[in-house]
Amino acid sequence: MFENLSERLSGVFDRLTKQGALSEDDVRTAMREVRVALLEADVSLPVARDFVKAVTAKATGAAVTKSVTPGQQVIKIVHDELINTLSGEGDPGELKIDNPPAPILMVGLQGSGKTTTTAKLAKRLTEREGKRVLMASLDVNRPAAMEQLAILGTQIGVQTLPIVKGETPVQIAKRAKQQATLGGFDVYMLDTAGRLSIDEQLMAEVEAVRDVANPRETLLVVDGLTGQDAVHTAENFDGQIGITGVVLTRMDGDGRGGAALSMRAITGKPIRFVGLGEKMDAIETFEPSRIADRILGMGDIVALVEKAQETMEIEAQERMMKRFQKGLFNMNDLKGQLEQMQKMGGMEGVMGMMPGMGKMAKQMDKAGMDDGILKRQVALINSMTKKERANPAVLQASRKKRIAAGAGLEVSELNKLLKMHRQMADMMKKMGKGGMMKKAMAAMM
Ligand code: GDP
């Protein structure tokens, strides 16, 4: 999967990494090529556009690291942005199959690979998680489809609900639930009927089944080879039925990959699994970072840049600690600390890690020092001149007014910040003398 896209991208980045310094133009040209590559892979236009925009913004603002080239850095940014595009906040992870018997509703168009995927997932749940699974086909119009599921069930050693002629899908769903409950099954999977295209009757039927089954998961199976059509299908099904995730099949083929890249951004629904062949084991969980690696195929460079960034952060920390040991602690240092705190989960998170500082963190918390304050404090420091940051002692009334106004805040907030800075500077001095700083550092690392 993704071969064409991979090839196109590696062409772009080969050229980029061969260059030393990158001009804005170089980046812009490369990004134009990335955009074309994405569109050719059938990624939807707004997704491709947002992707390139995000990468360009980050590439322009990225801190330059000595040990990697700008081109390598851009690759890492593209890699991270791919992961961003492929995943989303609150990704659900494993299938929700608590409270047995947990119903899983399988929906999708005919030929998408729904029945095959139902069996693949049943096999997976049985073998990997030791679950007892019951499968039922609800495709009353196509006896062959019911037979197909029964055959697959025998093949993988998973029970299927006996076929009873003349039942409606809703009746079958009810019977499946009953048998799953009586038989002590952990999961029962309902393989609904597919149609060649979305029609009202199909949707009404699936809706009725959904209402009686009350599924824990509703998985839409779509053919990854159909690109943006797969995304439209998902939008439709989600709008009418409500889905909890997507399974993209035929990702073993030479599909262009657009469906995978657009799905999350356009539908807001996560891809949960990818189908990679006709065999019953040919299914994988969808891991954005692994997919990003596959698309970009530049794992070495990504690892190199990660390492360099880590080293850079450690070096900066060490430089700062040396300053603190000497009792130096100006507004730039404070800003660095505040930003670090934001990254590490706020005041209490960071200070709680330093011996003797837990109490201070609690006091700060009581004084209303939440993360909103962290942001405002950084804004105040940003509003200071270089000289003022290096030596806050020069701040008299008129300067204070200017700084507070620049940050859109009151002078009283600035005074609080200055007081905190004095307290921290005092503490740094004391700790520096007593060798406490090393201990505090060790505790933080
Ligand atoms: P349904 O009509 O949606 O139930 O589709 P089926 O499960 O019957 O699948 C249709 C065809 O696609 C079958 O020949 C499957 O073997 C094949 N198929 C399903 N998933 C995949 C996949 O991930 N990769 C490949 N190459 N073929 C698949």
C-alpha cells in the first residue's frame, strides 16, 4: 500500500536533503510537490491543503539543530503531520467488548469485504483475546452470503448462528442476542446486508437492527481502493447510522492511499483496522505511526532528528541549570521554566517532582496559579525588552505600565510575576549553594 505516494514523496525529500541551507522558496517548492503527490494519491483537497499548511508553518518556525540538515528536519515534521492527519484526539484503540455479550454491528456496501472482515475480526478476538464469539449473517436477500459466513465460521472455528429461513434481519438480531446470552458468548457480531450503493431501504434495515441490538461498536467496512468514494460512503453511513470506526479493506492492493489519509479529517471517525488480503489473518490494527512510517519510508531520518531534538533539549536544560547554580535567574530563565511547565502538565506537575517544591506548588495553586496564568505570564515576559528581561530590576512604574499594556493585562499581574521571579531567584541561589540543584535535577530527569 501507498507505493506510489511513497515514491513521490521520497523523490521530493531526496532533493531536499541533498541541500544544505533551505530557503523559504525551497520549502515552498517542496510543499507544492507534496500537495500534488497527495492529490494524486486521491487525498481530498481540503485535507491536502491543511496538511501542507501545517507543515509549512512548522518548518518555518522550527528550531535549527546543528546535527541534522534542514531537509531532514522537514522530513520529521512531515512524518509528525502524517500521524496527526491519520489519528485524532481520543482514538478508541481496542474494540469495546466489555459487558458480555457485546454486540458488534458490521455495516457497509456489498463487495466491500464485510463478511470477510467479520470473520477476520472474530478469529482475532478468539485467538488473541480468548473471547467466545458468535457470528450471525443478517443478509436475508442473499442466501449465498449467509452460507459464506457459515463456511468461514467452520474454517476459523467460530460458531455461527444457525440459518432459519423466513426471518427478518431484526428477528435474526434478536435471536443472536438470545443465543449469545444463553450460550455465554463474550461477543456477537452482526453481519448486515450490503447493497451495491446506499439506498433508503438498506439504511432503514440497518437502523432497525441497530435499534434492537444497541451495538457497542458499529464498524463500517469500506474498500480502500475506492479512495475518496470510501470517505463519502463513511460520511453517509455515519450520518444515518452512526459508526464508531472504519475498517479499510484491500490495503494490500495498489490503492493510492487517499482514503486512509482523508478518513479521519473528513469524517471525524477513526480507522480501526486495515484489511491486507483475502486470508483470515490478513488484518491489522490501524496504527498511525506505523502507517506514517510506511508512507514516508524514512524511519532512519525520523529517528535521527528525534535524537537530535532530545539532545538539544537536554543541552538547553543543562545550560540553564549551570546558570541557576551560579545564582543567575533572569526573566528569560523564568520564561523557559514557565514554558517547560506548560509542556509538563502545569505548575503542580513540575514542582511536585522537585524535592521541597511540592508545598510551594500547592501555595501557588491556592493563589490561583493555573495554566491560564502560565500563558499570561509568558505574554508579560514577551512584552519586555531584552534589557528588561536580563535585568528586571530596571522596571519602574512607566515601564511596568507599558509591559502590562503590551500583554493586554493589569500592572498588578506583572507585580505578581515579578514577586514570583524574586522568590524563585532567591530559591535558586540557596539551592545552588547547597548543592540542592543537582538533586532537584536528578529528580526531574
Ligand atoms: P461483502 O460483500 O462486503 O461481504 O464482501 P466479501 O467479504 O464477500 O468480500 C468480497 C471479496 O473481497 C472477497 O473475494 C474477499 O476475499 C475480498 N477481500 C476482502 N477483504 C480483502 C482485503 O483486505 N484484501 C483483498 N485483497 N481482498 C479482500
